[in-house]
Amino acid sequence: MSVFDFTSYKSFVLDFVQKAKRRGVFTEIAQAIGANSSAVSQIFKGPHELNLDQALLLTDYLGLASLERDYFLLLVQKERAGTERLRTHIASQIRDLQKKSQSSQNHVSPHEKLKEKDQSEFYSDWTYSAIRLSTSLPGLKTPELIAKHFNIPIRKVVRILEFLTDRGLCQKDGTGYHVGISKTHLASDSPSASRHHSNWRIKSMEHYPALKERELAFSSPMTLSKTDFPKVKDLLLNSISKTHEILGPSQNEVLACLNIDWFEIR
């Protein structure tokens, strides 16, 4: 469930801990907010409340986007309110954010394309594409799991997921993040094309030292006739086409990258 489905921050955190299905989550929370495990237990299983500094630190651990973070902090403020008038005022703000979250989830058209400015950001770093595609895999649905998988800071993952969600490239529901309805397409003459290609080639070079037997890296400088040069290109294009035929019915289980370079050396 989404944080917007809760009117109690404690219920949301307890639900998060239950769905984590592993030991030590409360210890991780204690470390994240700079408290001891006993104090955390008194908060989420007792009468004590988070202070706002602790709440903000906890939103980082939970991987909440900006609107979700604002909502979570309001839930904490409501529980800490000293008067009924203040509590009612905060409850009104909570309802407003719930409505805002519902409208923001439905504002993207299925045919909407990335604007030039958004393309520039999306293709500036391999992690945007990798994080988007990773949300189609069964074990990578939360910022925490994605951050651990790619070994990148959770703050960066949250920021990128927020960017992707705002533009329809990802969607979020009660089970986590998923690939969205919008598509990405980069024309060969786009200013971002060279950056996109170089990002993934640099990533592949970083991967070479850890190349596994079932993987492949192939470089072969060669000489051939001018008439045979385009034949090799046609052969590679045919291989790409057959690859996409395999991708259609294939289950999403691993994230992979195909880099093919074929060019004259001048």
C-alpha cells in the first residue's frame, strides 16, 4: 500500500516492516534516525512519537519521494499536535495531499514523449534507464532494493524514481514501482544520442573485469572490402531484429545491455 493510504505514520511504518520480511529492520530504522532500538520500540509499539528531525531522516530510509515525504511529515505533525484545532487543520492538509497524489498519478498520456529538457536529463546518466527497466523485474520494486542492487545512494534512486514517475516512465502502487505507460525513443540525430551511447559503453567497460562465462565481450579490428562492409551492417541489423523478437514473449527476470559497434577506423 502507498503511504497515502494511511492516516497514521506508525501504521505505515509497521506495514513497511512487515512487508520487508527480514529481521533487523527496526535496528536499521534506529540507525537511520540516530536513536537506540529501545526508543524506536517505544515509538512504534508504544505511546511515544517521532520528532520532526527523526521523521525527516526516516523518510530517506523509507525511500519516499517529495510529495510522499510531505505527507509523512504531516502525519507526524498531526500526532504531535497539542490542540484539537491544530490537529483538525493538519488533517485538512493531509486530505489535500491525498487528492493531489491521486491527480498526479493520472496526468500522463500513454503517447506522451519526453520533452527535450527531460531527454537531456534522462540520457545524462545510465542509472535513469537502468532504474526504469529494473522496476519491471520482480525483486526490484522499492528504492531500498534498487539502491542495493546497483550500489548507488538511495537519495539518488528516490530522486530518479520521482523524475520517472512524474513523466509516466514509471508508476507506483501499493506493491512498489513499475514500468510506466510512457515510452522512450531517441532519434539518431538527437543531441542526447552520443551521451546515451557513451554512458552504456563506459558501463560495459567497467564490467569487463567481472565478465562471466555466459556473457560476451567481442572486439575485432579487421580489414575487408568496401562492398562487404555494408553486408556486415545488414547482418548485425538482422541480429538486432531477431533479438527483439525474442524479447517480446520473454519474461522480465534479468537486466541486460546490448552494445554493438560497427564502424570504419579512420
